[in-house]
Amino acid sequence: MNNKDKFKKSLDSIYKGLCDVSDWMYHNPELGFEEYETSKYLVDFIEGHSQKVNYPSHNLDTAFDITYGDSGPLTVICVEYDALPEIGHACGHNIIATASIGAGLALSKLAKDLEIRVKLLGTPAEEGGGGKIILLDNGAFEDASCSMMIHPGYEDVVNPTFTTIQQYTIEYFGKDAHAAGAPDQGINALDAQIQLFVNASTYRQQMVQSNRMHGVIRDGGFKPNIIPSYTKSEWYLRSLNKAGLDELEKNFHNFVNAAAMSTKCEVKITSPDYRYEEINNNEKLYKLFTQNAKEVGREMILQKNATRPGLGSTDMGNISQVFPSIHPMLSIGEKKAVNHQPEYAAATLTEGGHRAIYDGAFAMGASIIDLAEQDLWNSL
């Protein structure tokens, strides 16, 4: 029996358990840096099939890691498990986590013979918080030769585009007054926010098509008869690369300050999160993934041929700027919903959602075996 057959046999033996874990995660979603029950549940599952896991790990309470193999090139397989507010696992991180764990566990007994190391790295807070960036800074990726993960999506895209992103919080400060009795004594901080949204909407008409600028008002005042003295909005700015985001940020700051000037408000601009970099898909890795995905009936396509080219962002982009990496998208068979809709979260419980766990785990693990057997590390 060759190494891929051994790997597949091991994956087959834990597949049902992986599906059960994914379903449990769906019913028990937790937000970034708050994944206490989830991380413990995943660690218990891993330890039930292998040795003790380092947990917590690298100065993050909900991070964990375990490495199989004693020496040789290191592959880091990222395990995501944070959910979204209100809509739970609508980004399918339950599938990501279980596919990665499946690949790692099924390789655990082969790593020594292949003379490689395989690390399962639990990475909290992808949906804002930059868990992977913190782990990178704290040495969790150490001397990795490559890193990988999969992500559920609309269709099977092996080299998806993920953009840079920077978050902003905009606070305007005005002056309270009775809106009917003494409007001339007030300074309206809500007008400032509204003007900012008008500025941004006007700019979007001429904005580069691949750029994104979207926001929500989180605090807009108390009652209609009180002129709001304080308002707050949150914004995401996205572009294909650093240069594009730098220009977009410059324009956005102009819109923010212009709204303050026109309403006589004071303004505070903060960036509450790390900047996520664009994804750098490693060609050698995604070609291996494409070949191995065929073994489980997946015909991966290139981003340029996608019918729905997504423009999301991920902290995996930062990892891909340092180490050869891939982040393929796998369809879960749901065509009436897209990521970040509650219907998509529900679809992770279906046969299509479960199949993505197996196929993602297989294609990642088989690709790592190819890297080892063909000694392709220096060509990445």
C-alpha cells in the first residue's frame, strides 16, 4: 500500500467524526478570540486520535498547535473556527477546521516515514482580529516551508483572489441641544456621519471596480428631539494590493474630514484591526492541489474562469506574503446562498458541506505527500 492509499484509509476512518465535529460547531458558534468551547472541543478531538496538543498556544488563549514528525520540511495547516455575529458559521469555518484537522491527523502516522513535519495550527479570530498575524509575529509558523487551508465557497476555485483590507472606526463629536427648541445651539454629529456616507457613495461611482468601501452606523443618537452629540461608524476598505489600498485610504480620510468641516464636528479616526494583505497563491502548490482534487471528483478552476469572482479578505493573505501558501475555495453544492448568509451556514450541515470536508482534507494531504515524495520543497 502506497502512502496516498495509507493516507486515504486513515482519512476514511475519521471522516464521520469530522462531520460530527463540524455539525457541533454549527450549533455552537463563537466569535473571534472567544472560541473557548470550540478550541477545547477541537483539541479534545485531536487528542482522541493522537498525542497531546499544545493548548493554549503562542500567547493566545484559544490558539493551539501540534506537530507530527520530528524533522524535515514543515507544512503548517491552518485551522479556523471563529464564527460571525448573529449568522454563526455563515463563512463555513466549521468546514475549514475539520478539513484541516482531517488532513493533519491522516498524515500523522506518515510524517516520520516521509521525513517531514506537519503542524496543525489553531488560528482564532480570522473574521476581524488577525489571529494568524499575531501567531506569525509570535513565531507559530517558525521555519515553515509552506502553509495551506481550504475555504468553502460558491464554486471550486484553486487560486481565488483575496484583497487587502483595513478597518476604520469613525467617531464624530458635536453638541447636544433640543432639536425643535434650540437647534442653533447644537452641533449634529449624525449629520456628519450621513455626510460621510454621501461622500463615499458619490465616490463609488468613479471608484476602481475591484475596490470596496462599505460601512455601517453603530451609534446614531438617542431620540429625534435630541441633536446627537456623538455618533460612530465602522468601515472596511478593500483593494487588490497595497498601493491601491494606500490610495483608497487617502481618499477616505478626505471624505471623513470634509464631513467634519461641513458640520463643525470634531472627528476621531482609528484603525481597530490589523491590515490584511492580499493573497499570494503559490502556483506549484495549487497545481498539486488541482491534480489531487481530481482524485475525489473535484475539477478545480482558475479565478479567471470563475462565474462569481469573490473579493473577500483574509489574514491568510499575510501568511502567503511570507511563506508559499494556498487557500482554495471548495463548493458545498449550495447555489442559492453565498458566504455570510444564514442559509449558507445551514448548508454546511448538508451532504455537500460534509463532502467539502473530505475533499479538502484529501487534496491538502495528498499534495503534502507529493511534496515529500518528489522533493519539491525548493521549487515552491
